[in-house]
Amino acid sequence: MNTISDMLQPDRVPKQAGVSCRLGRILNGLTEEDMKAVERALNDTDTYPGTYIAQVLRGQGHQISEHSVRRHRRGACQCGFTA
Ligand SMILES: [Zn+2]
């Protein structure tokens, strides 16, 4: 029987591993080279505006908004929980 105390045992919490935001999922699907290029751009906020990164990815057929890029950069997306 699942009592509240049973359900709140640490090993009952559903695993969040593998959960990532839209950008995280796009990154996972890129080639190693492209992934590194995008990550480098994400880490260089002075050179690469989020709007530009989103534009480049959309040009390759990925549905991504600059909002999603900004959120990922801030670490406010789901990826932050698994990083
Ligand atoms: Zn993310």
C-alpha cells in the first residue's frame, strides 16, 4: 500500500535524467562538431546574441525561439536539473 510516507521515500521520485529543454534536445541531435559550435556560441554571450543562435538553428530546420535559447543560457530550463 502506498502511504504518503512510502511515496516520499527518495527512491520513489521519478527520475528526471534525460529531460531537457527544446534546445537541449536539438543539441543532442546535432553532430559532435555542430554541438560544440553551438555550445561555444551559447557560452559567448558578448559575441552571439540569442536571436542569432535561434536564427541559425531555425535555418537548419529546428523549431527554436530566442526565448528558449535565452532560458537555456540562464540555466533556467529543464537541462539545469540534470547538468
Ligand atoms: Zn536547456
